[in-house]
Amino acid sequence: MTEDLYHDIILDHYRAPRNRAPELENADVRVHHNNPLCGDELDLRLRVDNGEVPVIDAVVYDGEGCSISMASASAMTEAVIGRELSDAEDLARDFRAMMHGEPVGREDDLLDGIAFSGVAKFPVRVKCALLGWMALRDAIATFEQGADSNRVTHEETPL
Amino acid sequence: MLDVTTLRKDFPVLERQVHGRPLVYLDSAATSQTPQQVLDAVDGYYTRYCANVHRGVHALAEEATAAFEHARGRVAQFLRADVRGVVFTKNATEAFNLIAYSWVPSNMGPGDVLLVTQMEHHANLVPWQLVQQQVGFDIEYVPVTGDGRLDLDVFDEIVGRGKVKLLAVTAMSNVVGTINPVASMAERVRAVRDDAVVVVDGAQSVPHMPTDMAALGADFLCASGHKMLGPTGVGVLAARPELLERMPPFLGGGEMIADVTMQGSTFNEVPYKFEAGTPPIAEAIGLGAAVDYLDGLGMDNVRAHEERLIGACIAALTGIDGVTVHGPHDPAVRGAAMSFAIDGLHPHDIGTIMDREGVAVRAGHHCAKPLVRSLGAVATTRASFYVYNTADDVAALARGIEITKEFFGGRMVR
């Protein structure tokens, strides 16, 4: 059962994170999300290619947290770079559905994100896997409102 | 000296396996396991003399009342407390709330200081903060030093200002195990202000070392049943009876009254004035059996056993590369609840891998966020030992840490 939680792909993202960086040149938005009850802290920076249809040009994350939260943020960045904002939001909704044990429509588009499906069996860890995706949705919403930063504290059930 | 091999047979749960491995239970600071003797006492109430207490004249009611009051007497002896001051609550948290909502509003006001420490469990912080909003006294904190002790210089300075009306302090930290010099702190507070009272959190100390309420200098002592081999659902407030007599009731209802008319009520004598409604009867009787069990072992023996185990544990863990043991390292000044960190690993990941190995540890903030923050952490992993733990359990913990390090090994260091 532990193998469902710590899938090899998840451990790989934890040990060798993708798009993890403290800064992003010409970033349009920076959001900070934290979960004080488990102590996860996540910074996410987004740069948008604002053409006729806005597209995610770059996204980086940084922070402190458990392997699930950090690896999920890493896998998320690979799945959304190059996507239109609305498409990335749709994918985030799909990931959330998967975390609640619902059918996944865009299995292939989630790339390594699909490896997190087993986390759904560990209810107390679901919020860890969702942290990066929630930060992404917030960053897109913040951008669309014309703002450049936001901070969110997630109050969850204590472990 | 404890005969641990024999006493382990009293704990049915220790025979079970977790994820196909023998259970290594290192979370007694959260909840202790229950010996058969306590289970039998609870079962005996339900199978032979289940009835409400202090009411009715039939045989079962009389037997239930006698067993319930016998348990109160045993708890009083165990704490060296006056039996008239022993109130059964649902947990230690309720005992703190009773003091906060009954004693504090009629005894404290603006200008008074309620002194707590940064080491406290939330149960010994939040009730004071809540009642502060209604009453308007000040709350000050004794800070914690880098090695997990109270900063007694700051304590002296705060007390010296003459405003401390209530000191609330834990006798033993639930996170880093520190045993605090409660008796001398109580003496100091009273020397400056003779109307000050001292509230001692005994939730961690009472199960693990001999307790003498007067020697501690405690006016109020709070303890928890399920951390001392007893059932959940019962806690204890031990108080000086003359304090209880002057305090207004906390909860109203049956049992706590002398007379009730349409115009008002008069109240029962102590401690019954503070036991509104049907009390946790089976749980209190079970707690009485737990006290018998611990007395049978001898609390000096319990303390000596845990001092040896925690000494061996700290020696083993400090020898592992990348492991930090929080709090004092000298077993003579600490109990057997120990927090540790592994470089670069989150406690929730550590706890999950440990669980796979059958080792039950606690990961989180242990309801003591101000203390955990002082360690520079947001969460820790905690192993805590009790009478049924052995040197093999210490070895299992050390092995679990090595396995955890290996499992997450190769993580890119940034």
C-alpha cells in the first residue's frame, strides 16, 4: 500500500525536481500558499505569453514540504507549461477529481501527474498532492484579475 | 526494576501486527495502551453492576457508586491529593477549561498577569486566551531556550514585577520531554504574591513519574486517563478543596445541585459541584484500575525504566548521521517523549515509512505550536516510550530511521 503513495515517479520528482527555482525572470505573478497545520510552504511564479490566447510560458515553484507536495508541484509544472490558461485550469480540475477518486478524463495530459492517483487512498495526504495545483489555479486567477501577487493559507484538518 | 517481558503479556494489543510486522508502539505520549486489568474493570461494571451513581437505592446503584468513589480515592492517593478536591472530567483539556471559566473570572482582572510558558500544550494555552477576551488580564510567556528548557531568568524577571496571579506550567513537555522545576517556580511565584495560584499540567508527568501535589506546589493539577493506561473519556482535576469551595460551578445540570426551584438553585458540595450530569462512570472505574496497575509496578520503577530507555534511545539516534534530537539530552532531566528531525525530510514522510515498518510514531506539531516553532520547525517526529517498551523497540526505531533515510535517499541537495 505504501508503494501506491510513494510511486517511483513521485520519488523521482522529489529527488530530481523539475522547474524548481526561487526566481523567474519577468514573472507576471507570484503566489504563496501555505498549510500551517502540516507546515507546507509553496511559492509559485508564473510567466504568461499574453498573445491572442494567453499561454503559460513558464512556471516555477519553490518551498518546503513533504515529498508528496513537492513532487506533485514538480510534475504539475511539466504538465502545464505551453498550455493555454483555460486549458491548464481544466487540467487542474481533472487532477482534483482524480484526488477525490473520480474518473480522469485527461489521463495522458497529466503526464507524470497520473502517478499521484494512488494518493487518493491516503485522505490525509490528498491536500499535499493538491497544493501545487491549487497554487497554479490561484496564480492564473490572480493574473486574470490584473494583480501580480497573492497569499493563501489553507486550513485543513490537523494530522 | 520492571519485568517488562511479563508485563507485556497484560497488553493484548502488543500481540498484533501492523503491515505484516510486529507492532512497535512509540506513541504513548498521545495515548497509552490498555492492560487487561483495566479492560476487566470496565467490563465488570457493564456486565455486573451497570447503574447510575449517587442516585437510587438499589443494589446495583450502590455498587456502582462505591466503585466510582473508590476510584476517586485511588486517584487521590496516586496524586497525593485531597479526595475532596478530585474532580472527574472528560479529559485534561476540560480540567483546564474548568479552571479558566470558573476560577479566573472571579479572581483575575485588568493588571493581573497570567503566566504560561512557550512549552505548553494548546490545552494549557487556548482556554486562557479565550477567557482573557472576557476578563481582560494580561498573558505573558516564559520563553524556551535552544536546548528545550524554560528560560528561568526571564521567568524570574516577569515574576519579580509582582503581577503574576496565576502560573500555568507543564511538569513535563509532551514534545521534548523536559521536566520543569515546577516546585521552585511555584515557590517563587508565591513568595512574590501570596494570593497567586499555580496550575500544573500533569498530563505527561503523572503517567511517568511519582506525583505529590503538595510537593509540586500545585493548587490545581490536571491529568488525563488515557495517557496513564486508563480508558479514554476520563480526565482529572485535582485541586485544593478550599479553592473549589469558593469557585462558581462550571457546568450546570443534574448531580451538581443541592436544591433546584423555579427561582434558582443551590449547589452540591465539592467535588460533586463540578460533576454535572452522569459522569464517566466506567471510565473512572477503569482509571482506578490503571492506578492500581501503576502502583503495582511502582512509579519509581516506571521512571527508572524510562530513564534507561530514553538514555539508550538518545545515544542511538545521535549516532545516526543527519539526525537531530530536540530538547535536553541528559535523561535525568527529561521524560521519555522525544522529538527528532532527519535532515531534509518532512515528518509526515518519516511517519509514513516508519508505519510501514510497524513502528508507530507521531508526526506533526503535537498541539504545541509555539514550542515547535521555537525549535525552528513546523512539525517534528516524536517517539515516546512507556512501561511496555524495550531496548528492542529503541533498535526498531533506529533501524526505521535508517530505512527512511535510504528510501528517500539520493534527493538532490539544493
